[in-house]
Amino acid sequence: MSIFMKILRLSSPIWLSCFLIAGISQAQQPMDPLLEDEGSVTTRQRLANILVRYANEVMVSPDLNVSGMNVALSLYQEAARLDPDQPDTWRKLLRMSLAMDREDLLDWITRNLLRVEPENKKAQLERLQAAIFEYNTVDEQIAALEQLLQPATAESLGPEISSRLAFMLADRHRRRGDLNEFGQWLRESIIMDPTYSDAVGIATGYLRDRVPDHVAYVELLLGLLTADLTDDKILATLNAYLLAEGAYESAVRMIKMRMNQMQARGAPAGSRLYQDLAMAQWGNGDREGALQTIADRREMLNSVYEAMAQAEDPSKSPLELAQLKAPLPPNLAKINAILVRDKDDITRTEAMEDLILSVDFEGGLSDMAVEAPQAQANRLLNFYWMLLWLNADPDVLATRLAQIEALAELSDQAKQRIKAWEDLRSGNNEAAVAIFTQDAATHMVSQIGLIEAYINLGQKRDAAKMLLSLWQNQRDLPTGLWARDKLEELLGVPVPLSAEAMAMNELVAEIPTILDRVPEDPRLALSMRLRPAEESFKPYDPIILEIEISNNTPLPLAIDRDGPIQDLILLQGDVRVPYESAAQGPAIVVGIPTRFRLMPFESMVVEIDLRRYWVGTVIDRYPLYGAAVDLTGILNFMMSTGSSSGKPSHSPGLMGIETDVTDIRIDGQRVTTAWATRVIDELRGEQITTEELVEMALLSHVIASNKGSLIADPLPEEVIVSAVDIIIDIYPRLDSVSRAWLLAVMARSPRLEQIWEMAERSDSLTVNLIQLMRILDTAREAGNIEPLLEDSAVISALNSNIPEVRDLAEWMEALAQKARDERLKALTGSGE
């Protein structure tokens, strides 16, 4: 019996926490341990933040490749060594190891992540899944999962983790072909966490034929929908069932909800959804509403048609464009023609023209697809039956029939059907009945003709039976609704809803109406607030931004890649520095790292240190001046292409929330002779404190740019000389972490070049990494990275005995070589 299975068989669930957060000493440690004399804790943390920032910049680089990912991984690992209690670094390492298939790192990373963040449910799940995957056979995995899902253990794990393990167990049973166990554990997974989208998605299809009736399935779908308001597949399936059962009132509501959600996603509804809405409105007795829906769709299509025509021929005038008319989709045109049968002649004629235009346009598309003559004839014949039913103009009918006969010969049955309609229109109802009766069982248009003939003959009972049957079998089709309307006209009373439709309407009515408005006003469901953790931040201190997300609904909301709360938050903004132009950088994407769901009316806070991103780069470049940061945050964001710029842009999507925070203050340093003299005097001591190290870095920026300011004169030259001497004297006496941090933030100046020469001779991994990244930063700021190919430090690093340093140098060399190749190609005009 394996050690893991022995642990699983313990009767107390206490084993779980022990298993999840077992000491890192038991895991493979791919990094050298941190020595006690390697800098203060604060300096280590600051240096780790800079390494993470460099790694983040590598990961968002347009030149990212496998080599770049290896560089980023090394930087993250060194950051974790320096600051092993920072969970964000371990989370980044976890994503990197998964993306790079570095399974050898997973155990070490997850142990450390759970050590510093024991309540991280996502990391707990990763740890358990990794343990399950250690078993080679499905039977062994099933045994382990069943032990984990014992009641006491499942309770200690919590419903979110247990739900995902139950889904994993269901999948293992499916692989064995045991669908009973699969169904059981799938249900258990949803019961444990109804917001788990993977289980809900599978259940939507799997349980369709395994519930007692359609009402029960609709009830299930509504339960799944309240678990994930944004699941389009659930809404689409629900709407199909509501229409099919004649629950038109509920169908109108749910279809509109789906249309609003699609619009919020940036994916406007297609004609099929407008068709469903028009059908539901018609079925619900709102014929004018159905006609307005069709008109709305026509207006949208006209706008698209005009835009296409203008793009094709820019010389067209606005009047010419306004006269263009886009064809309606055939089914919408058909519904429109049926709905206006009782209106005035002009309206009926226009509807018939729309229908003909629609079918002809579809025929043109078929011609482009090289449709076979017989197939074309069959398509046109189906349209001809519609024209017969709608009592089209005889000349139109004759023209269409000739068109069909030119393609293929009509069957005797089709000829008889046409004759029956001619008899019906001429008043020879008995002859029409004789022919229709023989054909009605196999063709819809003959059923309709027979119904009309029965009505004309006064055989209302026979007509009513056929109308009722037609409506009950085709509640979601135009013919079915026509039959219902005709039956109501015949009986003089409304046709009651079926018991199933009434039950479905009652179920849908239980959904809070506030949810209908969420796509248009997402703050009814969610809110987000950005706030800095402090009123202002000192130079080089972490810049902590708190992102508070609140669930304003009485329902739990999943935090998932598909929503309703997407597990990524987007931040974008600028950094304002005195005397400089506002700086902007790439969007910052922040994960919601620890939770699977947000409970009703619950809030959570995600913290981010802005110094770990490009914001920190800009601020560190001008530490004397201070800065102000303005940010906009978007929860549930979507990407689109700007209509004028053609560049990617971000905006709120479905249930998207956008908010901002302005004027996050970062302090600078007022430079005076008294301040500089005090710093120099304090640096003459034996030990360099963390605060003195910060002032030493600030002093380097004064040395590099001793221009003074609006409120202070430049420092005297003798003060600058003293500052240079003291920094050069102190640097070699610093520990490696302090040296690396100072290199990362100090200003580059010819007067401090000895510092960089000493750094080039260093055998410290961190010092070498920082030196190379600073060289790359300088080249990028100058707008030319080709000189990296001849940089002595880069060339030396290419021959380093430290693999991480060599990898970074090789990546930088590749970037520089690519830049040179692209420049030469542009100069020579070579396409190769």
C-alpha cells in the first residue's frame, strides 16, 4: 500500500491539511537556499519585486519564445528564493510550470504556495489532482478519488474542491464505460457546487434524456441558469424547450435575456434569434410586437447592406444608399407574410415582395454554390407551396411554376396538389377535399389546404381536429401558430395553454426579474472598487492596490474563465511624473487567484503590487520627482478592434464592470545640500541600513542629473564628488542582494561606471541577471538594441558558467540579431 493511500485511509480528516501543506523540505528544491547575510528582508523583497517585474515584461514581449519563457522562469525562481513568502510569485511560477510542462517543478511550487497561502482553494485542488495523476490506472485513480470524497473528508475539503473531484471521478467512470456511476457523480458534482461550469455544461446535454419529462428538464435548466447567469448554451437550450412546449410568455423573457447578454458580449444576435423572438411574441398574443421585432431586424440588415454598398462604391450618395433594401432571411419574411395576411392590400403586397426578394436572394447564393438543378427545383417548389398558401398573385405563381418546370419535371403528386389548390381557390371545395385527403398525411401544404376546404364546406369539427393536431405538434413553427390562431377564430375562444406550458411559465416566473436587467446594468449583480492601501507611498516601497469585488445578488457567482465572474481583471492607465510626459504601458492582467466562487452578497479583495509591473519601471526611473498613477480597472472585459485605429482595445463585456482610481501618490525626494550632506555622512558608518541604501540609490540619481529644480539649485560640485566617492567605496562592501538591488534602481552615470565594471566581474547570479536586464533596459530606452551584439557584458555572459545568466544573454543576443536582420531587410528591400 502506497504512503498516499495510507494517509487517505486515516479516519480523521486532519490528514488533509497535513498533506496539503507538507513542508517544503520534503520536496525537490531547484534553487540554492538563501543565506542569512544576504541583505535585509525588505531589500530581498524589493529585489524580488524587480525580478518579477522583469519576468512580467519578458512574458508580455511581442518577441516571446521558448527561450524567453525559460528566462522568465529563471527570474521568477530567483524572486521566489529571495522572497519565499510572496504568494503571487508562487502563483506565477505555477502558471509558468503548467504552460511549459515542467512537471518536475509542480510539487515544489504547490507545496510552497500552500505554505504561504493555505486557504488557496485553487492551489489545494492542483495539489490533490497532481497526487491523483501519480496513479497510472483508472481503477487506482477511482479508488483514491472515492476516498477523498468520503463524507468527512469531502466536508473538510469544502464543496468547491469536492465538486471538482467528483467531476473528475465521474470522468474516470465514463472512461470505464460505467454511465450509471458517471451520471451519479456528475449529479453529485453539481449538487456540491452548482456554479461549476464544466459539470453544468456536461449535464445540460447528458441529463436531457434522463429526466422524466420536459418540465423537469426545464426546471433543471433554470437551476443551472441561476448557477451561471451567463451560460449561453443553457439559455439557448432553455429557449428551444419553452418554444417547443408553447410556453411563449417565458420564451419571450428568456430570449430577450439571451439577446441582451449577447449584445453585452459584443456578439449581436443573429436572425435566427430574432425569428425565435418573433415566434414567441406571436405565440404570446403580441402580433404587433412580433412585426416590430422583424422590422428591427430589417433595419439592422439595411444598415449593414448600406455600409457594404458604400464600401464597394464610395461614390453613392446618401439618398441612393437610403433606398437600398436588404433582403430579410426567408423564415422571417415568411412569418411577416403570415402575420399581415389580414391587413390592407398594400401591406400584404409589400410582405409578399419581401418574401420573394428573400427567396430570390437565397437562390442567388445557391447559384454561387453551384446548386444541382434537381435540388434547386425542390427548393423553389417548397417556396411555391408557400406562395399558394398565402394566395399570391396568379401571375407570380405562373412565373414561379415555369421556373421550376424549366429545371425539373413535376411529379404527378405535385401536379395533383397544384390542381387541388386551383380547385380550392375557384370554389370547388369537394374536388379539393378529394385530392387533399389523399396527400394530407405526407405534406403540410395539403393539410392546410384540406383545413381551408373543410371550413369552406362548414365541416368545422373536422377542421378543428386538424388545427388542434397541427398546433400541438408544431408549437414552435409558423404553421403551428397559424393553426392555433385559426382554431381560436373557428371556436371563438382562446385556445388554453397545455399543462406543461403553464408549469414552465410558473417556473420561469420564479426567477427574480432583476436578473433580466443585469446585462444592461451589471452593477445590479457585481461591483468593483479600486483603492490604494495607503494615502501615499515612499520611494521604492510596494505600491499596493486593493481591488474589491462584491456579489450583489442572492445567488452564488462562479469565478471562472467563462464567468459569470471571469477570473482575470484588466488594469490600464498612465503614470504622471513632473517635468515628463505621461507614460503608458501594456494592460496589466490580474488573476483572481484563490477562489472558485463568490457567495451571495459577499465581497473579496485582491491585492496587487504595481511595482511588479511596468508602472514600477517608470516610477523607478524618476524616483526624485515622485509620481501619480491613474488606473482604470475592468472586470469581465472583452477585446475588440478599434473601428478607426484598427488596434486592439478593451471594454466591459457581459456583466462587465469598469471603474477607476486617480492620483495614487508616490513620494519623491526634495534634493538639497543639507539632505545630500546628511546622507553622505550617514553612509560613512560601518553598517548600511535599508533606509540608507534607499538614500544611496536616490543620491545616484542626483549624481546622474544634477540640474536642480524649480525650487532648488543644483548641488555644489564638491558634494557630488563626495557622493560619487562614497558610493564607489561602499558598493563592494555590500552583500550580494543589496548590490543587486542598488544596480537595479541606481541611475546610470559615467561618474559611477566603476560600479558597473565591478558588477561585470561578479559571480553572483542575481547581480549578473540585474546587470544584463539593466543593459537591455538602457538599449530599449535608446530605441536601438543592436549594440547588445557588441556589448562586453553581454559577450562575457554568453560564456558564463551560470546557466541562467547564459540563457538570458543568449535571449538578448537573439533579440538584437532579429532587430539587425529586420533593419537590413528594410534597407535592402529583401522579401526573404
